[in-house]
Amino acid sequence: MTRTDDSDFGGADIDDDVNKRVEYINNNYPGVNALISIHVNARFGRYGPFYQKDTVSSKAFAETIAKRYGTAVHEGDFAVIRNTNRAGQKTLIELATIDESWLDNENSLDNTANFIILGLEDYTGY
């Protein structure tokens, strides 16, 4: 886990902040098998797991989580899954937009976390 609140990594702008996040992951998480980056959008967009184009293992990983989560899987080009080099399987999951009321419900968040965990377990066989 890189953060537990809405603080940034101190970049000069949003791109610099994301690059600092990628650098933090690459420097502090050696030897991980999978990376799951969980996000909440500020404005409407696509929801569910994303994988980096032309990454077969990450696509399969995202599809397994999407199946449990009940959403579509999407191809994306995000620095956090494109530029991190510590995991073979990587996915970025967009949960919702920041103003959705279910995000304030602890049971809803627990259910969402469980869907993600079940997808991870399905993928890894644990």
C-alpha cells in the first residue's frame, strides 16, 4: 500500500506526482508477484480493471478480477501499470467517481474489497 488518504507524492504537477508514485513502487516493492492499483475517479469514466496493452499476463489477471467484480475489463495506458517494473501481473482498478454515495458505506467497501481479493485468489490459486 502506497497511501491511505488523498495525499499526493509531492510532484510539481499531476504527471510528476504519478511518476513519483511509480518510482516509489519500483524502489520499495521488490519481488512482488502482482500489483493492484485501486483508484476513484474525480469525474465519470470507465469502471473496472484495466491492463496495459499487449501484456498477456496482466490482461488475464485483470479479466479474472473483472469476473469476480462483475465489470468489463479495459485496455488502458496508465503510468502506474505501464512503468512499474516490480510485478509481472498488473492492473489498475477504477471503482467509481468520488461523489458516489456507496463509497461512504463500509459494507459496500468491504464487499468491493472482497471481490478484488477473490479475483486475486482465483488468479493465483490460493
